Amino acid sequence: MLATSAAPSIAAAQPAAAAPKLVPPKLVHAPDVPYPAGATGDAEIVLELLIDEKGEVASVRVESGDEPFAAQAAEGAKSFRFEPATREGAPMKAKIRYKLSFKQPAAEPPKPAPEPPKPAPAAPAPAPKPKSALKSSEPTEITVLGEKPAPTVSTFSRAEVRELPGAFGDPFRAIESLPGVTPIVSGLPFFFVRGAPPGNVGYFLDGVRVPYLYHVALGPSVIHPGMVDRVDLYPGGYPARFGRFAGGIVSGEATAPVTRAHGEGNIRLFDAGAMVETGFAGGKGTVLLGGRYSYTAALLSLIAKNTILDYRDFQARVTYDLGPKDRITAFAFGAFDLLAERQQGTVATLFGSEFYRLDMRWDHAFSEASAMRWAVTLGFDQTKLGETRNVQDRILGTRVELRHAFGKGALLRGGADVTTDAYSATRPRFIDPESPDMLRTEQLFPPRTDFAGGVWADVLFTPSPIVEITPGVRADVFRQGTVTKGAIDPRISARFKVSDRVKIVHAYGIAHQAPSFVVPVPGLAPASLANGLQSAWQASAGVELTLPEDIHATATAFYNAFFDMTDAIGSSTGSPQEGATADRRSRGRAVGFELFIRRRLTKRLGGFISYTLSRSTREIDGQTFVASFDRTHVASAALAYDLGKRWRIGSRFTFYTGAPVIERSGGLIPPPPTLTPDRDPPFYRLDVRLEKRWMLGSSGAWISFVAEMLNATLHKETISGRTIGPVSIPSVGVEGGF
């Protein structure tokens, strides 16, 4: 076969037991595409195919590639046949990206001298049928027509993140480029989302709550990027299934199980990682293993002998189909981080934490229209405080999710979830339990068990092709000791189709959360529930535009109001009395405008422009002032270009204005807060990326050389009048996959 293909046969990877809401098309027949007559050399052609409800190719558009290969590929693809995409079992149209690879045939050997004829065989053997295999070397993107994301959500796929400079291939590291996100410090993996502090932003992976997303010291994400299919940012007005966070939601979706053996790995300056997956039991089951290990400790010992830096993570997943309607899954993952320094023969821990999760699921399909998932989650979080004391959290949770489709006009979703957190702290050895320091520590970290339970439901209602409305509600109960608090969070979102290219979107909701720290710390018990819950009112309205050349744009205006916030950073005024209480409450608001224009980074020429104009304020004791993290302008722009011959180059430019300068007062009377504070200078940085890829044979295996650098301009940043940095991360490495 002279032309090979990479097709999205992902439908087989969807859990049959879960009756997924969306099943992409699956290739069932692909005739061989002959090598063009008169052509020379190898070529790769990327096509955009429109698959109709019958599984036939309704239209073909050449996305990249040269003639005469492009015309030959487009003509040959018209005869492909697919199992059509389905939504809740109903066939529907879908657009997919499809790659065809042409390999120049070898020169024909000279004809041998004629030989005497031999007896003909009794029956000729049938010619082998050409096979179409999904190649992991190239990103394949699928867009199902009619499958609309929730209003205001921003999404990056794994394929796009691979091309984003400064993200190092990690989907979660791309979040800082999305609209509505305000960084605290460049490169630091904590950020405010529409005025909500990092502690009010929830992090989820496949529905499992995790305490943080990134390793220590500007490290990579705690989940191997090879098993993250996409990452979604809900800055506000998110679906009812997400609860107990009064800010935004960051949700990572793991890749669907695949029975075909595949894997990928990389070796970089500071770490190495790998992931492999294969099937077993005749395709009924799959097993996935992944992880990452940092050898920065060995490198730092050569540069900074007194610094200790170590991080590692692991992932393991096993799935098994009990039958056509049932699947069980065990998903385990965890991470470890340590930052310390040697001081006079001892090791002083600056930051040390770890967390582990085990999620066990049962997916059951009642019918093509109804499905259920029941899951039980076990977890353990721990952070080291000092040299002899650890704070810990033992987690037990369960959740049930149900969905039922009432034809094409309505989809009912609902569920319930319960979580218990048992907080404790280890006691230091060789210390007087009655000493003042010990008594004070016991008061700060008392052992206790927190309980949170909730139920939720929403309806995706489509009364007509131009109107989509999703009303929902969530009810939660929080309990700490003898203190119990309840909350009801109504939410509604809508999308109105003005034309094929213009849609208007709205999202409104209320969210409640128990007291929290400004940044999540694994194992550390939050403040008491006695002073009430944090709450937020979230509202946004905007427009979605489909522009020529596959360019998509969104423009959104938002308003968030916060009540009883435990935000130590945003509420800082410089008063020396701010730390007098661990449960200092404030009110606040955030108002702004967001703009996001993008052309997928996986295209030959792709990029995006992200811009946020906002103002965040806080109010304490009747005084209103600009929040200490407020940045009026935050902008990011990225560009990626395919140079040909598997060379790709890209850059990302990030700019934001300075935050207010906090004037620390050494006296008893702090300076009065103001709505017009002095600000630090603006900051900008440029990230760059260069990749060269080689294909290894016809199996789809590949290897790449990647050079990447965060803040290649080595620009320094000013925080409250102090200059830091430059914070820059260079990376040179080799990646490969099969």
C-alpha cells in the first residue's frame, strides 16, 4: 500500500457500559489511495471530512499538503465509509481531521530471465485487505456538529497544548493563557479567576478532586500529559455537577481507554516521563501505566549544593467490560514534592507534600438513552510542617451520576456525592506536650472530621434549533463537629443562535464553599465553619463568532460578587494586624470584559489572542479598595507554524499591567486603603518552542527533538516594589511515541 492513513477510530475506546453522550465516527472501510502518477517523494496530507448521518463522506477540504498529493487524497477520501457519530444513540453529522501519508514506491527491480511455466495453484490466495491504523504521531481532532460546550467554558485539547510554547506539553499549564485568568507571579502555577483566589478554584481530574495541579518550583503538572485528553476552564456559571467552590473550576478529562498498544515518553533537562497502554482479555480490558521522575536533585547538587528539589508522580488505570452494558474501572494516581535546603548538617524543609487517589467506578447502560456511573474514591493528603510534624487528610467519598435523554429535545442529568475529610497532625517526638508552643500548635491543627454531601440536577433543554437552555440546581450540606451549614445553588445558562456564525450566550449562578486557605495545601484543615460559608454570585453574557479561515472568537462581559471571603492575598492592606485572625472575612466584586480569538494551534498556521480587562475590589469594615492582585490588563498571544519537513516553530507573548503596591506599616496605624493605588511596572515575557519530528518506519512510531524556553527574554518582574527573577525555564529534550 502506497498511501497510509491516520483515522480517528476512537469510538471503540468509549466505554460501552457508560452509553456515552457522544460517540465519534469510526472508520469501517478505507480503500487504498494510489500514489499519484508522475509524483516523487513522500508527502502527508491533512483533510477535513464532513461525515453525514449515514456514515458517508459528504464533503472533503484539504487542510494542509501539496499537489498532486492533495487532490489524490481528497478524491480517495470520498469513498471512505464510517460508522456515524452518535449523540445519546442518535446518528448525527461530524467533522474530523484525517491524515493520509504517501510514501514513494521503491524502484522496480530488473525483470529476471523467463523461467519455464509452473503449474497453476488450485486456488489463488485472497489479497490482504488494506488496514487503516490510528497513528499517535499526529494529532487527530474531532468536532461533532451539534455538541456544544457549556457557555463561557474555555478548552484546550492535548494536541493543541503540545504546540503551545512555554506549556512544555502540559495541558494544565495552558490555563494561564485563557481569558479571565490573572496570574500572581509569572510562571507560578496559582492564579485568580474572575476575582476568585486560588483557594476558591476547584481542580478535578475525571471528576476526582485533587489539591493542586503542578509540581513544586515551577515544575510540570502532576498528571502525565499523555493521559489528559483536554482541560476545561469554567470561570463562572458552571454546570450543577461541580460544587463546593466559590470561584472557577478547572476540569481535566482523561483519555478514553484504547485497546491498541501505544505509548509515549520524553527525557528533558529536569525530568523524564513515560506512559504506555494496551488491551487484554481479547479487547475486553485495558491497562495504562504512566509516571514522571525528576532528577533535578542530582543536577542542583552540582550547582547549588545546599538545595534539595525532588518530585515524582504516577498513574495507573485498569478497565474491564463485564458485558455490553457494564464496565468497571480502577484509576490510581499520586504525586510527591520536596523542596529543602541543607543548614549546618541538617535538612530544613521549605515545602514538602504528597497526595494519592484511588477511584473505583462502575458504568452501567440501562438503554441507549440512559446511563449511570457509581464511583468510590479513597485519598490521602500530607504536608510537612517543620522537621518533625505532618498534617494529614484521609479522604473517603462516593458519587452517583445519572443521565437520560428524552429524544433530541431534552437531556436530564443528575447525581449525588458525599465526601468525608479526616484531618490530623502527627506529634513531634521529644517535646513537652504541655509546652506553650505545643498547645498553640494543637489549637491551630486540631484533629477533626469534615463532612460534605450534595445532590444536583440540570436539564439540557433544546426547544428549537436556535435555543438551548440549561437550568440546574445544587444543594449541599457542610458539617464540622457540631456546626452544620446548608446551601442551595441555582444555576442557568443559555445559548441563542442568531445565525450560523453568531450565537449569544448567558450564564448565571450562585456558588457556596466552606472556609479555605488562599492556596490549597494538602492535608491542612481549613478555618472553622462557625463563621459561615463563602458565597459568590456569578453572571456573564457574551457572543460566539465563527469567522472565515476556521477562526473562532468569543467576547464576554462578566460580573462576580463575593461574600464572606477568606482571601488573605486579595484583602491585604499592609496592616500589621492582618494575621491576628485566621478567619478574616471580606466582601468583594470583579467586573470585566474578556476576548478570545483562536485558530487551532494544530493547523499549519495557528494561534490565539486572549485579553482580559477587569477590576477587582475588596471591602472590609466598610472600606472599599482595589484588591492587591488586581491587574487591569492581561493579554496573551501565541503563534505556531509548520515549516514543512516536520519542523514546527512557535512563540507566545504574555503581558500584564502591575498589581497595586502594598505599603507595609511598621506602626499601629496602617495607611488607608484606596481605589487609586500606586502600581508596579508592567511585565512581559516571550516563550519560544522549536520541534523537529522524524517518523520511524510505517508503524506510526515517531521521535522528536524539542527545544523550549519560558521567558526567553529573561525579563524581571516587580512585586510590591521588589524586583524578582528573572523566572525562566529552559528545556531541551527528546520525545517519542508509538
